[in-house]
Amino acid sequence: MTLLNAVEGKEYIIQDIITDDEELNSFLFSLGCYSGEPITVVSRRNTGCVISVKDARYTIDKQLAEAIIV
């Protein structure tokens, strides 16, 4: 399932990042989003969601959330 379908407040482990865009892959990696890393959806917004990774919070759009498989 993608991060868009994840339950708010529940911790998941990132299984894979699926995107053909190398720049997007690099950006997610710089945030700490890579396979095996715990991730939590803190809240949802119209344009995407707020996530918690490595004790930091980020707002990501729907395109990024769909690329993260948990």
C-alpha cells in the first residue's frame, strides 16, 4: 500500500520507493525516506500529508506519498 492509504498515527516501515524520476528519489533519500526506515503519517491535508521520519516532520504532496510503499 502507498503512504496515501496509511492510517494516521500508525508507524510503518518503508518497503520501497517507486518512481522513475531520479531527482525525486534523491530528494526522498535526503529526507530519510528509504527502504527499511520507519515512517508515520501525522496528518492529512488536501494537497498531501504530514509525515514523521527520523524525528523530523515534513509536508509532502500526493505524488510523493504515492511513490512511498509501506
